[in-house]
Amino acid sequence: MRTVYWFWSIVVLVMVVLQIAFAGYGAFYAAHKLEDEGSSITDKTFEDGFGIHIGFGYLVWLAVMVLLVIGVIAGVGKWRLGKHGVLALLLTLQILLAWFGGAVPAIGAFHPLNAFIILGLTIAIVWGGWQERKAGSAAVAPAT
């Protein structure tokens, strides 16, 4: 089960990186639509660019909840489960920052900052799983 846990943590990391890339796509999509001086975009055009970022964000949240469940089943320990709990809270906060940031841009400014914290914590979780697997394989390797 620990192998499933480690594999799923990598999936979550890839999803987080993709989510950041989708935000960049949305920003540059909107900028591309504003190439002509004095042009503007509609809400629909904006949503066309950020739609994948918005929708995929909920999938990232769901993937982290699955990681938390897999971690409990795999018995990864309280320390690592605590990191998962913090990651789940940060992703929930991320959704709230997006919702309220639309109305109050100063709140929305914390959305990309929180994304970097999410990325760093996800990397730490994957790294810890890799270190554990490396130590476990060294313990079972035959002596030469």
C-alpha cells in the first residue's frame, strides 16, 4: 500500500504543477485577447482562458483528499498525515481565496502565494516518500 501512496503523491505533485501552468495559460490567453490597444475582453473570454484552471483545481483538491485516505490506510505515520492535513487545509484555503479574491483583489493576491506553499509542501511529501523508499531498499539490499 505504501507504493500506491508514493505513486499517488507523485500524481498529486504533477497535478499541482499542471494547475500552476493552467493559471499561466489563463493569464496569457486573456493577454492575447487584449493585443489590440483599447481592446477588452468579456467575462466569457476570461472564463474560456481560466476554465481549465478553475475546474482542475477542484480535481486537485479531491486528489489530496484521496492521498489523505491512502496515507491513513498505508499507515504512513502521524507526522506525514499531519502534512497531508495541512495540505488539505491549504487547498481548501486556496479555493476560498479564489472565490473571495474575485470580489476583493487584495484577498486574491494571496492565491498565487498560497500556490507556492502548496507546491513546496507537496514536494516535501513526495521527497519524504522517496527517502523512505530509498532507505527501505537499502535495508533489504544484499550485502556485498
